[in-house]
Amino acid sequence: MDPSALNSPELQQFLSQEKERAMLNEVVAKLTSSCWDKCVTGTPGSKFSSSESSCLSHCAQRYMEMSAIIMKRFQGMH
């Protein structure tokens, strides 16, 4: 492989996209784990109860709102 190819804009863009994808996957995994632990009691059946479904929805929304606030603060620090 040509070493100059490592600095190509296409490769840099690809790496940036992969990093964003990895970060998104990590956020989803944390969200799933924390909201599941908070909202799902016992072993779920074929579907969630209405209270579990409502809890999961609110938990996910709050988590995403907090993530956005944290990201804005982090970006403002640079």
C-alpha cells in the first residue's frame, strides 16, 4: 500500500465516519443497558407491559437529551 494513501481525504473521511459509528453504537449500548435495568422488571414476555414501554420511551428520550447537552458543553470547551 502506498504510504501517501494514508493521508488521503477519502481515508480520513472514512475513518471519521467509522469513529462516529462506533460512538453511536456505544451510546446505544449504554442507553439500552441503563434503561433496561431501570424499566424492565422480571423476564419480559412476548411484549413489554404499558408501564415498561412508557418507562423505556421516557428513559431513552432523557438519555438522548442529556447526551446532546453534554456534547454541546464538550464542544464549547474547545
